[in-house]
Amino acid sequence: VGWLKTFVDEAVGQPANLQSSPHKSLPMLDKRELIAGCLAGAAGQTFGHPLDTVKVRMQTYAGGIRDPGAWQCAARMLSEGGPRTFFRGLSIPLLSKSVEQCIAFGVRGSADRTLEAAGWHPGRSRSGLSGAVAGATTALLLTPVYLVKVQLQVSAREGLSGPFVAAYRTIANAGLLGLYAGATPILIGTTIGYSCRFACYDKAVEVVKGYGVGDTTATILGGGVAGMATWASHYPLDLLSARMQARPLQVDGQGAKLTMLGHLREVLREAGPRGLFRGLGPCLLRAFPVNAVIFLSYEMSMGLKI
């Protein structure tokens, strides 16, 4: 991580040290949090991408096929394209997840220190608010990356040989703003999700440690629970954003571009309220181990002398 350390050193300077310099202004970001978040994101994405692909295919009815369950969807993917199908579109999410978690942990830490300086006491409110700031920031910066990932995951090799081809086709068909299809549900959902994520993580670790559990086990359990809470808190919004990004040019009966509310009405008409939770099973199945890996990797990286 030498190149990353050099870049972050130049960009944000040294880590915060509030105790030793109480009269200095708060640094915007802490380089250790940025680097640890980057490493944690890469580890989590590699571990969880196969189940994420299953989730997206179930959400969007990829190829026009409605599999009755996650196992049937996974079996069909395996028969059609072999094991590599589960890792289709990994390159961009691997990079984006590293950047996403770099931003999320870095912004969350900065927001938390700002709230602390403003007199907020440690607790779920402070953790939730700092997490919401981190979620909104990642959503604003990474919506185009999410769109490319979704299109690669649902495409049946329809000329999309890679992420840059997918991005180029979107721009050619819908202009630069086409890369921000699904931005509204992503912004709302990610803000809610990250607020729940960090508040639940801090509380879960505190509760688990109360039973005499060690730090490593508490981090794994706390991270897993936080991940499941994150997705459960905003899953319908994630489903709507995935549908909007898989079909950014879809129009309604009057020829107008289908909005978030239009996709919501379409889901309710096709499958009722249960349709908003299609694919939730593989999502939660993935959320626990992936976030356990992310938080464990983050805490271990924060312990390194970076």
C-alpha cells in the first residue's frame, strides 16, 4: 500500500491527534481511516461479489427470466456461463468498493470528530448521524460506478465487453446524466443504510463485549449484524435503483422516462408489496459475512503502523 500511503499523505496530511493539539483545527480526513477503509472494501467486495450478482439478477429479471429463488438463479447462471459468471463485472466494483469504503470510513471518522468537538456524547445518535453523512457522500460520488456494475451483472454479453464499454453505451444513449440513473433512491437509501450501519455496529460490539467476548469475535459479530441491518433498512430503495440502472431508457405508457415512482408502481402491479423484497434472501446471506470481513479488515488495518 506504499503508493496509496504516499497519495493520502499528500492529499490530507497526518492523522488527527485531538488530545495533543486541542487548539488546532480539526483535519478533514485521517489517512489511516482512508487506507484501512480502502483495504477493507477490497476484501469485502471480493468475498461477496458472487452473491451480489445473484441478488441483482433476481431484482432486475435479467434476460427476462424470473427465477423462483436464489438457488435456481445461481444454478441457471452456473449452467449458462460457468463459475466466471458469478464474478462478471467485478473489476469496477472492486475498485469502487475500495474507494467507497475509503470515503465511508474517512468521512464517518471526520464527521464523528466534528460532532465530538461540538459537544455530542458517544452513542447511537452520533454514530448514526456521522454514518448518514458518509452514506450521502458515497452516493453522490459513486452512482455512475453503481450503474456500470449493475449493467455488467445483468447483461447477457450483449456487446458489453467491459466497464468502459458499458459506460460509453450509456453516455451515447442518454448523455452524461444517464450515468446518474437511479441517483434518487441511491442517495436516500445509502444515507439511511449507512446511518443504521455505523449505529448498529457500535451498539452490537458494545453488547457482545458485555458477554465477555474478545475483540475479534465482537468485531465479526458486530460487523455482520450491522451489514444485515444496513440492507434491511433500505432494501426496497436498492431494488428500485437497480431496476432504474439496468434499464435507464425505459419509458412508461405515455412515452415518458420511467421515474422511481414509475418503477415502484410497476413492481407493485407485477408482484405486489412482496416484489419490493425480491432477492432479499441472497442479499442478507451476503451481508453478514461481507460486512464481518469489512469491519474486521478495517479494525486490523487500523492497528497497523501506516
